Amino acid sequence: MAREYGKLYIKAWSGGFTKLPARAQRTYMFLLSQPDISNAGTLTLALRRWANCVGDESAEDIEDDLKCLAARDYIVVDEGCEELLVRTYIRWDGGWRSPNMMVSIKAAASQALSETIRAVIREEVGRLDTSTLPKKVSDKTGRSTKDFIELLIGQLSDELADDEKDPEVIGWGSETLQETLPLTIPERVSETLPERVRERVTERVSDSNPSRKGSGKGFGKGLLTTTTTAIDTTAIDTTTRVNNRETTANRSYTPQFEQFWNLYPQHRRKEKPKAFAEWKQAIKRADPDVIIEGLRSYLTGDVTYAPYPAKWLKTDSWQDGPDTSRQVEASRSNPAMARRESNYGNLQAYVNLRHGQGQATQPAQGRLIGGAA
């Protein structure tokens, strides 16, 4: 059955996806919504057909977009087999949680033509978190959903165990990315690249003549000669500047701030550079140890909806103590919860009475649980 839609999670717009050029983002969404994408995330490479679906791009442009996505590890492209894999498709599509769908994923993965793509699928399947799957045993199969899917994952891993990744296939797109970089690679640029790209760039730099001058338009002294770039250089420069700010902040984080950051509720840790900027202002108003102790006190309350660290620091929240308002409100606004709390108290009083540990007390609500003594 052909697919009717493709999934793109909202969280994509708060991670590394936002640092891709707009064209590459669009191409990635285009791949996710292809009707012939398999349950394992594989597609037959069809540049010309895909270009016909886009009004302002040629097949060469589509290829450039794919190289950008491949260099950032969003996809794997095997030109020899004319096959493409959306790397995290299985995990984020969510179909693997269904036993029937996992059977289809297993079949699609085994049918992939590229050995490299099969090896990558094996790795991605191995990253699936099965801890939240239902554990109730079915009367029909004698297995739980969790057990059955783990069995299929194990079988798939065994079937693909001998498949190995070809470095040339894994590195497809990296050369194009390198064409946009200077011969002398600044440390700040190097740190923004995937490790495999960084290694190949370093080799290329060491083998090149550092005095060579680039002749392409817009390239200055010491740059590689090129006439075309597969990735928008403006976008790369913007990405580099953004990552450079984060890298600079990482290098200057103080031990006390790191202690604060690691204590803060993990589900609310956002915008670390911004939080560090607020931390530097906050320690001008209070001693760092006071702030950290205030955080420890705050953690004893309800932190479900804790503000992001930057806002917590900006509003001097270390002075407020634990937040218990929501717990009280929840009890008042939820009669069922109030009844459970009352019944628990009545039950405890009854148990104490039967064991001679106290005197009978008037129940807070209704009759004493467990009946008459």
C-alpha cells in the first residue's frame, strides 16, 4: 500500500536541521514524502524524475542537495547501486513499534541492494529503544510485543552481520563540502564538521601546496580552485558562525556553571550559551554557592514545568524555594486524587488500629476502608 504522507517532527526545527541550507531542507522533506520510500527508508536514486517535481532545480541541483545531506549524515547514497537511505527513517517513522510493520521493515532492509546501506540499517535498528513497548503476553502468540520486536531486531542484525560499510560510499558528498573550505582549515571551522569529513579535509590539506592560489571567483589567496560549489557558501558561513559561538561558549564554561547545569532538570536544559550568559550576570548579584543551593532547594518541589535555565537565573529564582503550588492545585482540582489521599489515610489508620499502634480515629471521608474491626 502506497504511503499517503511523510512524517517530519516539530523537534527538527530546534536541532541541527535548522543549520542546513533551505534547498537541502526542502530536498530532505521531499525524500520523506516520496510514495515509493520503503519501510526501511530506502529509495531508488532518480535524480531526473525528482527534478521534474521541483520547478527551480535541475538533476544536478538535486544531486548537490543530496551531497549536502550526505555530508551532514542525514542520508547515505550509493551511486553504484543507485540507492539512497534516509538514515533515521525507521526510528522516527515509528512503524517499528508494530510487530506487523517490523516484519515489513525487516524484509525491506534485507532487500536493499547496497551492502553499505544494509550495514547502516543494521546500526540504526540497533539503536531502537524497545524499553517502552508493551510487555503483556499475547494469548495467540505466547509473546509480548516487546519480545517479538526484539526477536525481529535480533534476526535482522544476524542477517546483516556480514555487511560492511564502504568508506567511499559513506564519504559520498564530503569532497563537495571540502571544496568550499580553505586550504588552511581554521580550528573553528574544523570543529563544525563531521569527524569523517574533518579527517579527509586534513589529509587533503597536508597533501596540497599551501602557496597555491585559487582562481575561482570569490576565492582568495590560499583557497582551492573551483568553479562550482554544491553547498551554498553563505549558508555554510552562517552555520560556521553559529557553531563558532557555541564552541566559544563551551570553552569558557566555568566549573560552577557546569555544576549548576548538570543539576538542572534534564528535560528543561535548553539554550546553554544563553544560560551561561545569564549565569555570569547572576553571580554578580549572588554568590555562586548560594545559587546552587537555591537550585537544590528548588529541585525538592515540582519541576515538571520548570523555566529554562536562562529564565530561572534571570528572575533570581534561587530565592524562591521549591514550587509546591501545582501539587496543591492538582489535589484541589482533582476530586479523585483527593479521595485516594483520604482513603489512603483511612487505610493507614485502620492498619495501625489492628496492630495496636494507635487509637481509632474518625475517617476523613466515608466509612473506614476494610469494614468494621
